[in-house]
Amino acid sequence: MNYKSTRNNEVKVGSAQAIAQGISEDGGLFVPDSIPAITNEDISALGEMNYRDRASFVFSKFLTDYTEAEIRYCTEGAYNTKNFDSDNIAELAHLFDGTYMLELWHGPTCAFKDMALQILPYLLTTAIKKLGVDKKVVILVATSGDTGKAALEGFKDVEGTEILVFYPQDGVSAMQKKQMTTQEGENVGVCAIKGNFDDAQNGVKAIFTDPEIAKTLSDNGMMFSSANSINWGRLAPQIIYYVSTYAQLVKDGEIALGDKINVVVPTGNFGNILAAYYAKHMGIPVNKLICASNANNVLTDFIRTGVYDRNRPFHTTISPSMDILISSNLERLLYHLTDGNDAQIREWFGSLAKEGRYEVTDDVKKALSEEFYAGFCDDAQTKECIKNIYDQYSYTCDTHTAVAVKVYQDYKAATGDDTKTVIASTASPYKFSGSVLGAIGADTDADEFTLVEKLADVSKIPVPASLASLKDKAVRFDKTVDKTEMKDYVFETLGC
């Protein structure tokens, strides 16, 4: 299988090159030239496997220039009880009749990003060896909270790599900030920027695609790659847990083989729901992909109208990982929905860069409405949903998962659709203890780690050891730069 650039169909690389490079030199994203099929027989067989074996099966479909032994090395190194607090890796909880919480936060940083970022270092270092690259790989990351810590944890002290993370100084939770600024490892760097996530993401993309910067790195024996979901090595692992979940539901007798399910995803950068789209088009029976946004509802408006317009107020919310107005992975979806029309993608995303908006064709609008439903809720509705779930089901969810539940409830009320539904639960409630406790009605006048203890009393969920251990850790990284100074920070840190 080859990978094309969304902005230039003449670009064709193998999966190892796509993962090592991260982003195409033309600024486009790598996409597979076809979507491989999964049959009903495959799904039945997957039901009898553990998560590692399911992952190896899916990777074998997409990473065709990796050997079976290389894929097995990656999956066994990433998906184990040393890294995850459950051998199932992704847990399924029954919220209410016909609705399931897909808990993707049982990894070392308590967020769904661990599902991809525990394996990406294995995929990347394997790719580098396969390609015969002798340069140090510099991982650049923009984060709205969870990706940064998950990437830092995955790449810390990985030989031949350096990782630099940028986050918006006022755009992450206190726990997310503590996780990043206390990060251990000799090859890590963390820096806040004066701006929001979109500023950080745009800055990272600009650095990636600047040929002069690339030459400076090359002259110093280094090259860039990415741990953001613009990298195919981040997105491919996310496909696995949707495939795995469907196989598990069939095995458990919750659904019959061939029954459709809905999938609900709280998302800002569109990567997690795009992974569900790939799973569907591989052959996993999905009825509706439900895209849930917070007050930064640019995706809701786009899916409903076909107009993408980032020219709107930016809201800092209690679900900060979704505080995004430029959804990078939408470019991959639109490439597929236009049958690989790279000229059209260049036009739309050129317009987005220059004018902050674009409008898709009627055919694409129709395809969007057939595949997706979109909704959003504000902070007040998010808090109300957290409390209602807690009161009715004794289940404590975080601020992002609650957005998904509220949007799903709105969808069900509007459509009457009673298809069994999987809701992606993307983070532990402990990452947002103050907001969750406040929603439930508890006192929040305390420091972050006292709030964690209070949430443990309320939720009866054990405090993850990785979060509890942060209490006495010293801050290592306290630098803040203007968004225009990101390149300078990179050069200074790398000694270029």
C-alpha cells in the first residue's frame, strides 16, 4: 500500500516513509491510496483475539512495508499491562441500555492519546531503521492538553529522538499543565505559547514545511517528524480500537454479527472520529458517526452547512482538548469525499489559510450528511450532563466525554434512532477534577491534588498512580514564548 499527499497525487510513499516524515513537503497529509477490507469472517476471528493481536491484524492491512515480526514487536511493546492498567487496553462500560462507554484512558497519561502514542515511538524508530536514516529525529508537537503529555511519555529517552512540545499557556487544565511541565527524560522540552491551540498548531506546521529550517536541521544531523495526528502513525492506531470494540461486542453477544452501531466522538481536530470513518469503510458496520463539539462548534456548523469558517470567537472551555478552530484531519476526509481531487483540496485549504473559510460542493455536503451527524453543547450543558450521569448511573465522566453524551442524547431525541451506540470516553475525570466536582455539586475551593482526593471519595474510582505521583514533582519547564518565537525556541533547544 502506498500513501499519497492530500495536496499532490504525484507524491507516493510507503507507510514507513509516511510515518517517519510525518507530513508531506507540500503541506498535505498522507492518506492510504485505498482502504483495505475487513470481512465478517475477520470480525469473528478478531473476537477471539486479545487487543495486541487485533492491533497486529489491522496494522498488517495498512503498514504493508513492515514485516509481521516488526508489527508484532511494536504491538507487544506498546499494548501491555506495564503501560495500561487493564489487559483489555480499551475497556467497555455499559452506561445504560444499548449504550456503551469505550474507555480509552487506561494508559499512562490517562487520556485516549495513549492508545496511539504508546505505539508511535515503536512505529517511528522501526521506520527510521527500515529507511536507513542516520539522523536524529526531532518530534514537534502542538497540544491542547492531552497529546503533549502522551507524546512526551511515549518518546522520553527513546534513543535517536528529541521531542519538543508547545501548549497554549491558558488553554490546558491544571493537571494537564502539571503533567507536561514535570516531564522526566533527557530528550524532552516543553514550552508554553502566548496564544491558543490553533496558534501552536499553525506554528508547528509552518516550522515543518519551511525548507530553510529543514536544511539547518539536516546540516546538524537532524530531521523533523510529528506526533500530532497529522502523522499517519498517530491515526492508524486509533482505527484499531473501533475495530476491536465491534468484534468484542459481537463476541459478548451484545450485538449480532452485521448489526450496525452508532459511534459518538468528542473531537476538535477530527482525528478520532476520522479513525472511526476508516473503520467503517474497512467494513465495520456503522450506522452514524456522531461528531460532538463544545462551544467551539466550527465542526458542527461545517457538517450541517458545508461551510467551514474559523472566523469566529475562540472559547476557552472546561473541555480544553477540544478548544480548536482549525481541524487538521478534516483535510483527509475531504480528500476521500472528493475521490482524491488534490487540486480541490489545495483550493479549499488555500482559502482557509488566506480567508479563514471555504465551502464544499453539493456532492460533498450530501456525503457529509449521509455519514455524519453533528452537535455541540456549552459548558453549562456539559456540567449538567456530568451531574445527570452521576446521579442516574453512578458513573463519573470527564468534561469531554460529557459533551459526547449530551450530543448523543440530542441526536436520539431528534431522530428516534435506537441503534446501539458506542461513546468514545477520551479522558479520566481526574484530569479535570475541579470541573467534574463542580458539576456534581462538590466544593472546589482547594488545590489540584486535594480536588483529586475529593473526586476519589465521590467517584469511588481509584486515583491513577501516574497522576497521584505528580503531587511532589518539581516543575522542569516554565518557559513561555510568543507564537512568533517558536522557531527560535526550537533552534535554541536543539543547539542549531
